[in-house]
Amino acid sequence: MPSKILVADDQLHMLRLMQHTLEPEGYRVLQARDGQEMIETALRETPDLVIMDVMMPKVDGLTALRRLKKEKTTRGIPVIILTSSVPGLMRQEAEFSGADLILTKPFSSTLLRQEIRRLLSTVQVERGPSGPPS
């Protein structure tokens, strides 16, 4: 079964770019247009990885990240933050909130794919081949 990656961004072109970047790699791409939709989709679908923007309507990315990390079913999901700018304080807050990686737009698609593979392999080692840890 292909890994599910949830992409949350309020910019339609970013959602399309991520879909065109990830689907050829064999990933199933789920999409959310705002932080609230991202939380709801993550709780319903339990993706293997989340890629999200910080600046989104309804619920901002950092608040959504904290919500994911509080929920038992989603706290172990790796999260990549993609953002246009990362002031030092925002970077610290994202790391403190549980982000596994922060990439600044524009980003290298090659680097993104490498980091996704790295994070997913880490999760596979932690969960084991049969699912979440017992």
C-alpha cells in the first residue's frame, strides 16, 4: 500500500506542485486548503507524513501542528513545514511544536523527496512493518 502524504497549503499552485512531485514517486497525496481541514483530514485518514504551510486560513500551521502532536493517533506522524520565510523565532516555535523539518520556499524537489524518504523510513523503523508501536 502506498504511503499517504497529507499536503496542507492555501495556495492551489502549491497543492498541484506537491501532487505532481509526489504522485510519480508512488505516494498517495491527500490535500487540505487550511489548517482546520488539515487537522480533520489527518484525524480521519492518519497519513504517514504531513507537509504543511505555516500561513493558512482558519487555523495557522503552527497551531495545527500543536493539535496534531497532542492527539494520540497523529502525534507520531512526521511533519515537514514549508514556508516562504522562517524568522528565527518562528523556526524555534515550529521545532518546539514538533516539526521534523522546515524548508523555505522555493525548495528543491530533489531535497524534499530525499527528506520524505528519510522521514518515512524512520517511521517504519519505529512502527515496525505491522503498524504503530504496541
